[in-house]
Amino acid sequence: MAMFQTIEEARAFFDGDRYAMENGIRLEEYLPDGSVCTMELTAHHHNAEGGVMGGAILTLIDFAFATAACNVHRPTVAQQISMNFLSASRGHLLTARAACRKDGKTSCVYQVDITDDLGRDIAQAVVTGFKL
């Protein structure tokens, strides 16, 4: 059962996540077992080599996990994240798709896939969450 009645209610709640909001991350939709979030890339997100900072990608992963997991059980926090960088993004928009793989009594596991607007696979993560 969903914790949020509407996506607008969820967006209002996650507006309190200042770091994600100030980095341009947005909750786009809820899926039956997860969520979709985006981050528009600006110069603010790039490292000295011109690539997207790994920390920016990790922030998008963490936010996508949070929006998906907290819609099932709030509060749920990330306990462990394992991520792989797959390709450098050449696009202007990253999309994170979080999907639940296990929803247990006290923990959960989500897979988060990051793609860019050019169709490239950018990163993949497995997030273990702890239900408080």
C-alpha cells in the first residue's frame, strides 16, 4: 500500500530534501514497484575533466531509492549501496529507475538503473534499505 496518496503529496514531502532539490533532481512518477526520477545536468554537476561527478550520480541513485522505498514504508534509509559506473554521459538529462527486488519485514533491496537522454546506460546500483 502506498504511503503517498498522490505524486504531488510525495513531491511536497521530498521538497524537504534540500540537497537533491538544489541539484535539480525531480520525482517524475511512481511505478507499481518503484519510481522514476530525473536530474537535468548543468555545469554544476561536472568535474574538472568535464564528466558528470560520481557524487551527482550517487545522489540521484539515493533519491530514486528514497522516493521508491518511502512510498512503501516511511521512513526507510539506505543501509548499503553498491554501484557501478557503466558509461560517461554525453547528454543533458539523467533518468533513474528504481525497482524493488525484495521487500522484507525490516529491510528491502532496490535496483536503480541510470540512463541519459541519449539512451546510454550510465550507472547501475543495488541499494539495501533499512526500515526504521
